Amino acid sequence: MTRENIFAYLKTIFLTLLTALVLVIVLLALIRYQVYEEGNAKAQQDDTIDYQLIGVLIDKNRYLETQYPKDYKFNFRLGVLYEIEGDFKSAGAEYKLAIEKVPFGEYRPYYRYALFFLRMNMLDDAENLMDSIDDQPDKLLIEYKGEIFNKLGDKYYNLGDYETAGLKYQKALLYFNAIKSDKIKLVKNNLASAYVYLADQKVNEMQINDAISSLQMALGIVDAPILKYKLALLLMSSNPNSAYQYFQQVYKEEPGIINYGTYTAFLFTLANDAQAKGDFTQAQLYQYQIRTLKEYNRENILSVDDLQFKLVEAKIEMNHWTKKYDSQIELIVKNVSKRDIDSLYLEVIFKNKNIVIDDHFKQIVDSKSVLKPNAESPLIILKTEKIEANEDRTPKTITAEIYALKAQDSYKILLQSIEIKQAPKKKYTNKYAKLIMEIIDKITAKLPAWLF
């Protein structure tokens, strides 16, 4: 037997074994799929049983309500059951009856009825209901009121009515402060955010003084450099001294958010004004700051206005054999400033539910590859390490935070935070044929080409 015949014989045996292996895998996959389908059918059957149980509970509580017509508990339970069932008209009627029967000092039905109003977007009704209860030194009542007014704030916030949202958050804070709730910080952040968005609205309406007041209230709650920077920009004309103080604070705390062209022009104006008033010492101080600022800016600082981020592709790929996935982003950075960038680093942090899974730090530009104004960097491709897939096989979502730095140890700016979502599986009409083909494709993709 020649060497070629031996090789052909071995190849035939290998292909036979491979075919048998594929058939076994396909059979196991079909069995697993059948079990999955049966599980889904059982889950749907369980849902039907649950709704039947709800119906039984409604009938039971309806009967008990006729036997004990003065007891609010049965109307309260009926309200909850009808709401779960989706019969909102009946739910509202039962909650109302429960409120009419409830004894003094029992506030749970009020709270649940108010939540029902919020769900139905009946915001005035929810507020009026809670206001109808006189304030009492009852911790549970105080907590209920705080919760409802915080949720009212959220509702108005989502509607874009930031002024009303702020009023509701303020009222929620009064209640939460009274009981030293652990939700005080959350409501304060919500209130500050409402003030910031309200300030933006006032700027668009050219009501600058109102915008300044809103930002100052926000700053009184959250000491954030971005708020000081916004105030500095708004105060440059009306109160340059205050604007200068805010600029100085931001420059120390978070210099990357400053537009240095604007800041430098402002310092020039201050220097000229000081010189016109005969205050030459102050004018020299401003001029010195301009020179120092330019030098520091050139060596260390990138502004949010210097770079433009362009996402080319973002994807998550699942390896069904290893049950692991990796995410990948492809991006380009453009210099939109009016000066050369001779040093640029990117840091990309991949996170899964706020847990860092990978951190890339890469130099993009150096003195030999200067990024000219309006020029774009080469395509940058970054991948995560392979990570375990979700146990329930649900699609993954990864967050990639993209930062830019002028030097390795300089201040970094956040260019963008993007979500990378795993594409859902394709749905096939002929499920068995497609399942078999997918399995065969994955197996054959791993085999050497000479077998075929």
C-alpha cells in the first residue's frame, strides 16, 4: 500500500469519526432544545395558573369584604390584586374605598394609592392625597411622604419640567432629613441635576440671571467643577471678578473641562481692563497667568474641544464553544483644535455593570507622528480579554469609557462613554435545520482546510 493510499485511508477513517461526532452533537443539541421548549411551555402554563390564583384570591377577598364591610384590609388587598391583574379601574375604586375606611394612624393604603396615581400619571392626585394627611411624628408616614415626593420629582424631571421637579425634590428632602434617611444623598443629587438642566433652559431663554441662580443652588448641593465652570462662563460679562475666581478653582480641580481659548481671551480682557484703570500690578499678574497657562496647556492639557471621537464599530462576539465572549471597538480620533498635537494617549476602560474587566492604555500620537489640525488618527482597534458568558445566555452589554491624555501622567478627559451590546440571536423559521447548520459551521470552522 502506497503512502498516498495510507493517507487516503486514514483520512476516510477521520472523516467517518468526525461525521459520527457531528451527529452526536446535533442529537444532544436537539434534545437540549426540546427540553428548553418544554420548559418554556411549562413557564407559560405556570403564568396561566398564577392568573387563575389571582382570580381565586379576588373572589375570596370580595366575599370577605361583604362579611366585614367596615374592614379596609379587604378593599386594600383587592386594589393590589386588581392592579396586578391590569384592571386599573377596579383597582382605583378599591383603593378609594380602603382610604375611606382606614383608621387613624394607618397610612399604608394612602401610600399604595399614591403609587397607583403615579403609575397612572395622575400626578396632582398623588400629591393631593399625600398632602391630605396631616404631618405626624410617625417615621413610617414621613418616609411614605418622602418617597412619594421624590417619585413626583422623578416624574416631572422626565417630563422636562425641571422647575417643578426641583420643588418636589426639595419637599422630599424635608421629610428625609427629618428621619435622617439613607436616601438624602440620592435626592440631593437629583435636585442638583434638576437645577443644572433648569439653568440650561434659562440660558436658551436668555434669562441669564435665573440660570446663574439655578447653578448656584446646584453648587450649594454638589461641589462639582463643571458647575463652577458653567458659572464662570455666565459671569464673565456681569461679574468678572466672580468669574475669575470660578475659573481659578476649575483650573486647579479639573483643568481638562476648560476651553482654553475662552479662558485666555477672558484673561486678556481682565489684563486690559486693569491696565486701563492704572492697576499695572494686577495687569502684569493676568499677563503672567496667560503665559503660564499657554505653556502648561501646551505641555499637559487637552480640552474637550480639542478632539473629536468617531466610533467606527463596536461589537461583542460570543464563542459558543468556550462559552466566553470578547468585546471590540474600532475608533478614530480627530484633531479639531487649531494647533498641532504632538503627544496623545488613549485609555479605554471596559466595564461590565461598573466592574472593570479590562483597561487599555495606548499612545496614539508622538513627536514623529504629529496630529495636525483637522487630521485624523489611524484606525485604533481595542479588544477585551475573553470573559465568561452570562449564565442565562442573555445578551451582554459592556460599557467602554474612552479617555484622552496629553502625557502619561497628565490630566485625562472623558471623550465618550459608549455601550457595546451583543447582537441578539437570529430567529429562524426552520429551527431544526438552522440549528444543525450552525453546529456544523462551528465545527468545520475549527478544522484544517486540507480535510476538505
